[in-house]
Amino acid sequence: MYQGKSIGVVIPALNEEQAIGNVLGDLFAMKNELSLPSIDQIVVCDNGSTDNTSQIATSLGAKVIAQPVGGYGIACLTAIDALDQCDIVLFVDADDSCYVDQAQDLFDAILDGADLAIGSRTLGKEEKGALTPLQKFGNGLSSFLIRLLWQHPISDLGPFRAIRYPVLKHLKMQDRAFGWTVEMQVKTIQLGYKTQEVAVDSKVRIGQSKISGTLRGSIGAGYGILSMIAKLRWQQKSFRETHRSANVYSR
């Protein structure tokens, strides 16, 4: 619990045996105002790992769910389905590329009224080499398009983020691949929920990235993100009409 709110964590993971222990250790070490654990539950979705990611996560106390079909989005969806109802859901990558203790700043943003708190690497400090030039270009282009099309300030599509559980369920997330993060951000804007960016620091990840570490991954991520932006803009009117009951939930 954190400030009286239950916290659930979702971690999509693929061959992260070198890093998953650090991430889980930092999460379990987080303490609240009463010096008790801040995190109530952690669900790791093993997205087809061929190493010991699953075994390590299980041994450290996380709930591990297998999803053999590859894709960042489907891994997140699978983990969410296995998550018990809570107040706030925290999304963290398994590669140890962020400072997990900064999740408290995301929680504070939610408690101060935000529905979705995005950890912005652009606003924070970056360890040299943490983000590739291609990542920065793609992130900047996507952020620019969202600002242009929806007139909403945004600087990053960072995967380190927290969201109110009822809001997450109301978004009815669908993307199974690389469009996941932008789908969440744009849908919150479309439905009138409050999004807040919080500066977070980034560090060089452990191991090779499945996205920026390969040309195929970079192209796939770029296509997935840009096509999702186009899709959401095209479907905006019908999406709003289908979700007219937005913002009707208990904080």
C-alpha cells in the first residue's frame, strides 16, 4: 500500500534473466510512509523466454504468467488479466533501464489528481547511451504528432508509467505489439482523463534491446507506433461515442 492505495505492478519480460532480479529487488524494497512494502502484487508476463527469466521471477516472489505469443502489448494484456483489482497499476520494463524507486513520484502524481502518470525520460536525466539516436528520433516524432493532432503536451512515450486501475479497464486496451504505449496515452486524452508527465531518469539497460537493439525491431516499433497514431485519429469520433461514460469512477 502507498498512501492508502493498493499498488499492482505489470512487467512484460522476454529473456531478461540478467536484469529481472534487479528490477524485482528494487520493487520489493520500496517502502511506504509506515516503512511497510509499497507494492502489493507483481505480475511478470514471460513472453516466450528461453532463459531463466521465469524461474528467477518466481523465486523472488512475483506471480509469473506465460504468454508464448510474442508482442509487448499482448504481454501487458496477459499480465493485467492476472492482476487482482487494485487502485494503481504500475508498468515497468524488465530490463533495468529505469530507477524503480522513482515510481513514488508517479504514485504521487496519481494521488494529486492525475489519472495517468507518464515517466518522461526526456524531462529527466539520461545516462550516456541509455537511449539510441533512433529511439530519440522516433520518440520525438511520435510526441510531435500527438501534440499536433490532439493539442496535448507530451514529451515521451516512456513505458515506465502508472495509471488508475478503473481508468485502465475503461480504456479497453487492444494493441498487442508496439503501439501499446501510445494507445494508452492517446485514449486518455480522447476520453478527457488527466495525464501528467513526471521526470524520470534513464540508464543503460542490461542486455540487448528487443526493439532498438535490432533493425527489424526498430522498424517494427516505428511502424506500430505511427500506425496506431493514425488509427486512433481516424477512429476518434466513434471511439468517443462508444465511451461516453468516461470519468465515472470512484477515486
